[in-house]
Amino acid sequence: MVMINDVTLRDGEQTAGVAFNATEKIGIARALSESGVMEMEVGIPILGAEEREVIRSISGLGLSSKLMVWGRMRQEDLLASLGCGADIVNLSIPVSDIQIHHKLSRDRNWVLRAITRHVSEARELGMEVSVGGEDASRADPDFLLRVMETAQAAGARRFRFADTLGLLDPFTTFDRIRRLKESSDLEIEMHAHDDLGLATANTLAAILGGASHVNTTVNGLGERAGNAPLEEVVMGLRHIYGIETGIDAKLFPGISDLVARASGRPIPANKSIVGESVFSHEAGIHVDGLLKNISNYQNFDPAEVGREHRLVLGKHSGSKSVVDAYAKLGITLNEHEAKSILQRIRDHAVLHKRTPVSKDLERFYLEAFTCLSVS
């Protein structure tokens, strides 16, 4: 089983302009755990006493999920993590030459010494450790192997491969992760960003390459373009590769709405899996196919994610859609009658930029057949 480590409460909250309050963070943590998310990153202890108190509150809920906290590869970050009740700490450090030199003003040997020192210290303090390789996708592959060897020797259990700038493609991701997996016994966790729209694809590729853990966020929240969306990764694994994560996808609409309200970031109507319109059909050829056999235009049953198909009327509707819509209002139309109403529906869609509601349909019906009777 692939382990989803959802980072909505840490990296998701780093979305520009997003800040969860304590009640929201606790509610999101509870909802994720109840859905079956087995691990989640819940905060950054070094941010201050209030952040640590929220983390302790989440820890005190007795959730089934393991809890991770995030920190830099520094002693002060490590010490701030003590007493928060987390099961594991992710200590992050840049591993690409560009960040080592231009962000830290250090060299590779300094990075390796820092890993040895702080991971060893964390283990002596009784903490499980993941080493986060910031900007790993731009790092020298051979140096990454040295980082992992050093981390494992110091007592780390996991290495987080961060595509910090979201610049990888799935093929490169697969090759990079497979090489690391073949050379190390550490757990490997993929952390993908969506700058090129490839976070989900890269996450799936990392799993095929041997990653045992992956990071996600609800609705794809996160820095800049965001992270790999929880809902996309879970359903992609299920329907492309037949891999189950133990997460109840029927709870996605509620979780998605909860996070959307807490973040102030509305869900786009066409957002895959959780968008309001993604199971709606207007085009006549699609509706005709669905009415004949739902598998003609159904990749998976919307009920899997707590949703259902919805047939809507608009500019691209056909007469069969009209017959179906009026039947639901208790009005039986034949093909000829449906066609007499169809142009009114199309004109309405163009003028008002929305699908007609029941009152509109009833008016169209009266208008059409009043006109017919007069003529």
C-alpha cells in the first residue's frame, strides 16, 4: 500500500494569503484522519508557541493518522519540535548546488555534516526523522546518493525528494526515484509541485519508480501553483494502476469544501474529482451516449467520490436531453416538441451564461406551445 502523507496543514497553508486558525486546523486534521489518511504533516513548530499548541491539540485528538512536523535542518527547529506529540520530524535542507551556494552560502560537505549532526541529535532525543531534500530535482544525482547514505547512517528512516520548483516530467521522475530506490534502503517520499501542471503525474510516476510515501494537499493547495491534489492522486492510483490507499474517496466532497472554506480558495467548477461541474454533461452526443449506456462517457462511477452525474441543458444540448429534462418535470415531450423548445434553451444559455432552471423550462414550454397553437 502506498502511504499518503498529506501536507495540507503545512505546505497547503503556505499558499500565499492562506492562514488556518486553530479550529480549522483541528477540523481538517480530524476529517483527513477519518477518511483514512494514514499520515499528515501538521505544522512548523519553530513558528511559535501558538503553532506548537495547535500541533499538541491535534496530537491530543487520538487520531489514527501518524503526525509529522516540519523544520529546517537546524538545532533550534529540532528543539522546537520536542514535546509537540508528533511521531516524526521532517528536517529539510537544500541539496542542489544552486541553493547550497546561493541560499546557504555553503558547500556540499557542510550539508553532509549538518545532516549527520542534526539527524543524530534527533535520534538521541528519541525522534523519528525524515530528511527533506529541498530542490532535489535540481541536485546532482550522485550527490543525492551521498545525502541519502549520510542520512541513513545517522539514523534517518526516510528521504523526501522535493521537486521544489515543479520542473520535472513523469519520465524523469520515474528514472530519478528508481535510481534512488535501487541504491538505498530508506523510505522515499515524493513531494511534487504543480508549476507545470504535472504534480499528479509526477507523483504517480514516483510511486511506479519505488516511492513508498507521497505528499498531497486537499484541492492542490500549496506554494505558487500548489502541490499534488489528494483527490487526484488517490483516484489516479485506483483507476490507472489498481493501487488502493485505504482512503474513503466518498468523503472527498466534504473535505474539499471544508478546506476551500478555511483557505478562502473556492474550488474551480472544472477542478477534477471535486469540481461542481466535472460530472455534468451538456453536449448532445455525450448525453445521448450516457442515456444509452452510462459507461459510454463514464471513466468511473461518481458515487465513488460521493457525487452523481448531472445532465444540464445549454447551447450544445440535443433533443434527447430536452426530453429527459422535461420528463423529470412530469412533462412528456416527443422528438418534434423537444426540437421546438431547443432553440429557446440555446438562446437562454448564450444570453444568460447559465443553464436554465425549472421555472425557465416551464416558461419555454408555455411559450412554445402557445405559439404553436396560435399558428
